[in-house]
Amino acid sequence: MKVKIDKTLAASIALHVLVLGWGLVSFSTKAFEMEPEESVAVDVVSADQLAHVMAGMKSGKKENPKPLVEKVAEAKPVEDAVGKITEKAPVVTDTTPPPQPKVEEKPVEKKPDPPKPVAESKPKEEPKEAPKPIEKKPDPPKVDPIAEALKKEEKKPPPKPEAKAATPPPQPQKPKERTFDQSKIAALLDKRDPARQATTGDTLNSNAALGLSKGKAADNSATWGSMFQSQVERCWKKPYGGIESQNPEAAFSIRLKRDGTLEGMPVPEGTPATPYLRVYQESALRAIIECQPYNLPAAYFDEWKYFAPVFTERKT
Amino acid sequence: MKPLQMTDEDQSREMLLRPSRRQIVSGMASLGVLTGGTFRDAFAQAPKRIIVPEGDFAPLPIAIPNFVPGTPSDGEVAVGVTQVITNNLKRSGLFAPIDQAAYIEKVVNIDTAPQFTSWKTINAQALVTGRMTRQPDGRLKAEFRLWDVATGQQLTGQQYFTSPEYWRRIAHIISDQIYERLTGEKGYFDSRVVFVDETGAKERRVKRLALMDQDGANVRYLTRGSDLVLTPRFSPSTQEITYMEFGQGDPRVYLLNIETGQREIVGNFPGMSFSPRFSPDGQRVIMSLQQGGNSNLFVMDLRSKSTTRLTDTPAIDTSPSYAPDGARICFESDRGGKPQIYVMPATGGPAQRISFGDGTYSTPVWSPRGDYIAFTKQGGGQFSIGIIKPDGSGERILTSGFHNEGPTFAPNGRVLMFFRDPGGNGGPSLFTVDISGRNEQRVPTPGFASDPAWSPLLS
């Protein structure tokens, strides 16, 4: 009995630790407190341009020729060749071939690819799906000049046997993944290994960059936050509190108008407990008032029209 | 973040103790509540928090226009008070008084709010306005207001009456008010310093006890210089000084009332008595008595004249100083081989050594705030002034050089005064330094000066 209890306890503890640990990491409040960040010299880019750069490419396919290739694989193509190509077609001498031909052909088969955009939620999938077609394509492309049409015919046969992995499945798979069918997951895993190798090797071509899974293009608080910091710090004459650290902290909530001036008096959070903290808070208040108007990017007015500057000695 | 860390600790503790299942379940539940709480906190904060982290401390720009004379004959004293205040704040290193030449607005009436925009223009963050008025009864009325320029608020305002010759004290008191309101700490300007004034050639130096304001004004001599005097110390009552004098025979500890000039020997001991210091309540004097080749600490009650021995070692124990609560003393002893600083209960008992650095430590002084002990450290051919926490941690050297010695704390524990002797044919002079090591300033004295002792606040 004891043994059983121990196991369940251990399992439950381990699970809790995992879940809580994950929660601590991913939900830690740091996400909401911007660390001090140094302003970086940048080119001035209009909001439109920025939006354009940030926009994910749902329909666009190959604007970025070199997307996420971690290892520009010389070795991988070789391995891949050994693994699959031998089976497929001995004909192919696996010279990392002209990417361009692939491009040409991809569109043809990429009708299956369009799933990629759909797959945004899980970028990893895209490579898998896309690559496979690509791999298969490369083999034929090598012969491109000779006869494209024939190869296309050939290609279709090979993909289909494996194609369960590639073209037809993608659409059905995605919904299934979301439902977490174990059998499907297993299938995906099997496919992944080969797929990854293929992608890395082939990515020289194209993989439409769809952005990172964590991507937060819309949140530019780090940018305007550090702009605010550097501006308000110029006016901040900190009271000197001695060398013993009281860890003073003074937080306000402030509302700014579009022109960067204060809409009203900053509202301090809490009342200071000691004379020094009161003085500290007053000095910060003075700085906020004195440094207006703030020159912050107008494009993010919605973000900085109401926020909470925290003046602190705390060393993070 | 703290609750999060706690949950981690809780968890690991539970793992180690292997408690019952129920405990674990409840523990997990509480964990869930805690983390849930932080989740809620995190999401409940509507405005995004922008951290403005530590920057540099900067002296506060303050405008101090000349006080307004209440009657035409008060112009001189009004300007004098303004200058004393400006000088005090500037010397503290925490304020940057703005040159009067830059002022746009001339303050003519302190009863109405000033035009803050014209003070903002010159980047003043605080503004002091005031008025000095001679009253019909001959007294002097001093009024002042301290304004926050950014918000337009009056931070403080006071009025005082005094006899005209004490106008400097009024200026010091106003300085303390401003200092306290803008730094959150007590001021130290309304205080005095007793020191040993040194005149004459190096071989035949005349040493006299002297008293002055902390800014060097109003110097007054307390002894005539016929006998050598050393180590004056202020009583917390500010009326009395204790010091050591080489008269006929052995050097003795004396008590001197600075108001009446009355003088008496503290106790009547065989042998030499030296390095006296008052207890925080001013009722006792603690000192060293020489007995043969060593010396020990004794404390004497000034009323009952009863004497208690605190240490009994074959070593030299000297330079005792009380903690502000009177419960402990720090002192210097060579019982470990070299002079080091020790802390022990004020009633005697086991002493704990707190200084462990290279070199020797001497002249420990406990800060009136209780947080630090200042000392003179000798080592590597240098004399340094430093501070250390009573538990022996946080040692830091504030200044070092050929000869620095004799630190004494300002009443607020934020500033140290000490004397520096450059060697050669010159003589020592007095300096102040902030306990952070910033803002070292020379204190003006009429001649050479050594062994300063800061009084408590006069008011």
C-alpha cells in the first residue's frame, strides 16, 4: 500500500510542480512590468511602414527568401538523400539543387500549401507540411530542364504514398490536432523527424515567415516605455536617502493627452509610510509634471494614454 | 514576487517532510490560492506599469530669493539670513541653490503665492520665500514659506520670534526645516561643534578648547591654552562638555559647563583617566582608566559619583562610545593583538569583535541614528575614516590619506566631521563628509583645528 501511495503522491506532486512551475514562468508578472531597457538608436519608420514589416504573410509566400533556417544544411540534404531519396528515386544525385526551380513548382503544388497560413497558430506544422512537398519537388526539379511535365506526374505518385503526411492530410490533421487525438499525434510525430530535416535542408528556398509563436508585434510598450523613462529621468532629482536601502517605490497612474501633456494630476498609488518615502514620492511627482509634454510615438497613443510609471530603487 | 517565492519554499519543504496526503492536498490548495491570487493581481492591474529605475541622485535645484525686510531697517539681517540658509543647504550637498542673478521674479510679498511659471523657467523645483521684521518690542520676527514649484503647493511655513543677535540661529532653524521637509530626514544645521583650536609654531603649539556653529561662525574659546586639552565631547544636554586635560600631574577627565564656565574633575582616580564620553541620557560618563600597563573601561554616575568597572583585561581598552539607546557600547581594544573595535553590553559582559579588516581600528563612535559606527583605520601608511555596522558588516571607507582622524557624527547621523593633518609644517583642519563618502567639505576655522565633537541639535 505504502508503495502505491508513494507513487501516486510522487506523481501528483511531480505534476503539480510541473504545472505550477510552468505557471510561475509563463504567468510571472514580469510580463506586465517592463524591465528597464535602453533606448536604441533606430531609423525613423512611419507607422504604415512598421505595420507593413510586422504584418504576417498569410497569402504572401516567398517574400523572404531566407526565413528560419537555423542550419543551412549541407549535411542534412545528404542525410535526407540517404534516407528517403534512395527509396524514391535512385536517379536523383542529390546535389543541393537550384532553389529557383522549386519555387516555380511549388506554386503548382502549393495549393495544398495554403494551409500554411491557416497553420499560423502552430508554425511548426507548416514546415513539416511544406517541406515534404519541397523535398519531393527537389528531386524532380533537378531534372527540371528536361521535362517538367513528366516529373510532375512522377511526383504525384511518390507524394501520395507518403502524401498522407504531406498534401492531403494537412487539412484534416489540423482540426484533429486541436482535438488532441492521440493516434494523430503519433502520426505527426513520425512525420516530424523527417520533415524537419527536410525543411532545414531545403529552406534555402522559401518558407514564408509567419512570425514567431510568441510574436507580440502589437505591443510596443518596451519602445515607448523606455522613451518615457529617458525623458522623465531627466527631470527627476532624486532625494538622497542615505546608503541604507529602504527600497523606495513610488507608483502613479497617469493619463496623457495626444500632445504628450498630462490630462490631470498624476494619481499616486498608496500613501507613503515614512517621511523619506513621502519625499521620494513627491520628487517623482515633480519629475512627471515638470517633464511634460512627453514625446512618445503617436501610433501607440492607445497604449500610453493611460499607464502607471513606477519609480523605484529596486535593482531587478 | 514574494508570494511566488514562498510557494516554492513551501513546496520544497513539503517534499522533504513527506507529510500526510491531507496535508499535501491542503498545501496544494493553498498554493493554488496563492498563485491564483497573483494571477488575479496581475490581470487586475489595468494600467501598464513602466519601471523608472534607479538613476543618479541629484541635488535639488532650489531658489532662495532674499528675504523681504518687514521694515526698511531690516534689509541687512534679511540678506544675512538668506545667505546663511543658502550656504547651509549648499554645503549639505543635497541642494543646488540657484544663483540669484538668474531670478526672474522679485518676491515683494510673501503672503501671496509666487508666480510659479517664472520659477519653473529657471528650473527651480523648490522655492523659499521669507520675511524678517523687527517688532515694536525689539524682537525679530522671521517668517518663511517653502513652495513646491511643480505643483504649486506650500510644503511648509513657519514663523519665529527671537532677539536680534540670534538671527543666525533662526537661519539655521529654517535651514533644518527646509532640509527635513525636502529630504525626509532631520536636519543638523542648528548645532554646534567643540574642537581643539591650535595656534603657534609646531613645537610650541597652544591648544585651546573652542566652540563654534557647525558652519564655522561664532567661534568662542573655552579655555585659555595654558594646559594641553584633548578629546572634547559634547553632552546630549548641550550644556556640558567633557574632555581630557594635562594639568599638573596625570591627565584627567574634566567636565565643563559651557554656559557658566564651571569646571570640575570627573572622579578622583589614581593614575591617568582619558577618552571620556557621555551616556545618551547625559547622566554618566564612560572613560578609560590606566592601571599599570593596561587600561580598562569605567563608567561613573555624575550624580552619585559611583563608579563601575566594565572591563577587566590585561589589554588596553579605550575610546568607549554608547549606542543611542544606551544598551551597548563600542570600544577599542588590543586584546586580540592589534587595536580593533569591539561591541559589548553597556553593563559589561562578553565583547564581540566587529572589525576584521587589515590594519588597526580606533576611535569608534556610535551614530546617533544607531545604524553605523565610525572609526579611524590605520594601515598601509594611511589613516582613513570609515563606517561599519554594529554587527560588523557593511564596512566602508569614506576618505583616506596621510592623516585623518577623530570622526564625530552630526546629530542626524548623516554627516561626519573629522580632522585632517596634511603633515609638514601645516596643521590640522576640520572637514565634513557624507556617510556615503560624497561631498567632502572643509569647515572654516580661525586657525588649525583638531578633535571636533558635534553637539546634538540645539532645539
